[in-house]
Amino acid sequence: MRFIDNDLQEYTGTNFSIYKTNLGISEMSFTNGFAIPNSTNYANIMLGQCVDCSNSYYGWFNGFTYDKVLVAGLGFGLIPQTLSEVNGCSLVDVVEIDQEIIDYNISSGHLNADINITQSDIFNYTTVERYDLIIIDTIFHEGEMSEEQYQSLVSRFYNTNLNSGGVLYVPIIDKWLVK
């Protein structure tokens, strides 16, 4: 899924900008040079719904069912919105470190109201909720998360916040840990 581009306000901020490309497609561009286009491909690839894409995500999600999801990283909200609107998940919690991104998404009004957004760093975030799927979508390149950081997430969430059969998933570094 993707958002209607006219519903996404253009924005220039401290950490990111939203602008329209020459084709009229909205794009979120971060100060580190990474950009997220308002594209159905982004969420489809990350959620293993792209059959023709050359990645392991599709195979991992094949046969895996989930209803309660924690997403670390908001961006445009394409993944949480797809989880809520398309996949019909009963619980979609999002942890985003950048208050500016949260404020943009709330003021733009393009996200479903049932998506719960909390401002926090995923490495410091504590919850009592249990999830079927925890997605860590906070890094843009493989080298941005060390093995120690990954192990910190495992120790933080694996035993405490994953339901039996649940998955801790870090797509950019190809980690899929089933409980």
C-alpha cells in the first residue's frame, strides 16, 4: 500500500524533508542521505509480500501468521499502516526515537488512529506487551547495527515480549529469530 501523495504535506525540518519528486511522488529524505519513497514496494518488501523481489523476506513470512506487532522506526508509517489497514493486525505499536517524525505524521493525519506511537529509543524501550512480530526498521545500512546491538535487542525482547512462535525481525541485516 501507499499513501495518497496529496495527503502527505511537504516539509523541511531538522532531520528530514518531505518533497514531491518530478513524478509527483512524495519522498522522505533524511539528512544522512537515505530516502524512503511513498511506494507500495517498501512495505511489501519489508513484510515479505513481494513475490518477485530477490530477498529472503518472502520465504521467511511464507506461512508465518501474526496479529500483534511492534515496529521500531516510523518513517512515513508505510509498514505500520500496512500492518493495520491491509494485514488487519489487532495491535500495531510503533517506537520512534525522533519526535520530529512523530509530529509530522500526526499533523499530516495520514495514519490510522489505531496505530500506537511512542517516542523512545528502541534500545531503552520497555513494555509489558507481548507480540507475535517485532520489526526493527531503524537502520538504513548493514553496518549501522553491530552484533552487540542486535544481541542487546534479543536479550531485551526475545524472552520478555515475544509470544511463543513469535519473531524478532531485523530486515536490513537479514535477522529472523523465531521463539
